[in-house]
Amino acid sequence: MAIEEPKFTVFLQEGDCGIRDYHAAVAAEVTVVGDQHAAARKGFRLLAGYIFGGNTRRQRIAMTAPVAQERTNEKIAMTAPVTQTQVDSAWKVRFTMPSGYSLATLPEPNDPRVKLKAVAPARFAVVRFSGTAGKENIEANTTKLIAFVKAHHLCMIGPAALAQYNPPWTLWFMRRNEVLIPLEH
């Protein structure tokens, strides 16, 4: 069975880079501290707990792709388990909920760290790449995407985010990853 992905329309596509207009959605999100990989694992576990029944109705919610991760500038207490400060690195990790749900129809998370939020329609510059989502690969593709944005005289309005589409057991060369940067519309 296919895994649902966020809906978008392609505004422009040039090779691996493009501009997409994403539709409104609902997401479950956590903010966790750690390096990028540790934060992704912590965030994934917390969000998976929610969709696998860790909610007020003990309801299972279908998995979607991708798992999105971005740095935040918000300071996180050391007692909390994806944003960055000089001392700590914090990250927001997000699952987009299946399109059949709204904020009103989703069950409340049992874990107070899991937050449900409406995501407004937005335009993003996107670069798609395969392989591992290691630091060097992410940085190289972010640099490539920023050059694409500048070449098209577009205005970035937020930090880059990483989107990973495959489970960890997927062979490295078959993995689908994207870097997304929000744009002024």
C-alpha cells in the first residue's frame, strides 16, 4: 500500500531543483535536542508513539512520508528530549498527518511534547537527492538549492529543512531525501 505524501503543485522544475506550492495540512511535531541524527531518532520515536496509539483514543493513524526535520532558534531545557543555540542543538521533527484528518478530528497526544498544528499553504524551493542524509550531503544540497534560489531572484523566508522518505532499512542508494527552503510567495 502506498504511503501518503503532502500534496503540492510544481511551479518550476529544473533538474533536481524546483519550486513547489504545498497545500494546507495538519502535522504532529516535536522539538528535541541533540545532533541531527540523534534528534531525528528521538523525534521519530515520539511521533511514532503518537500515531501507533499513544493518544487519547488509542487510535492508530496511518504513517505518511516524509519525516521532516529543521533547526529551530528556540531554546530547549536540558530535561526535554530539532533548533540551535550556542550550547545546545534543537530540532523540530514533523509528521504530516493523513489528509483525511483535521485538527478537530485528530486524537490528542498522550505525550505533551507532541504538538498538533495547522500548516498553512506555502511555497518552497526543493532539491531532491538520493543516498544518505549525512551532514556533507545535506550541506552540499543546501548550497545547491540556495544557488538555485538566488539565480531565480527569489526571497527565502526561513531555514532549510530536511525531508526523508524512506525507512532506515532502505539501501542507501535507494533513499529519497529533499532539502526544502520556504519562499516568499
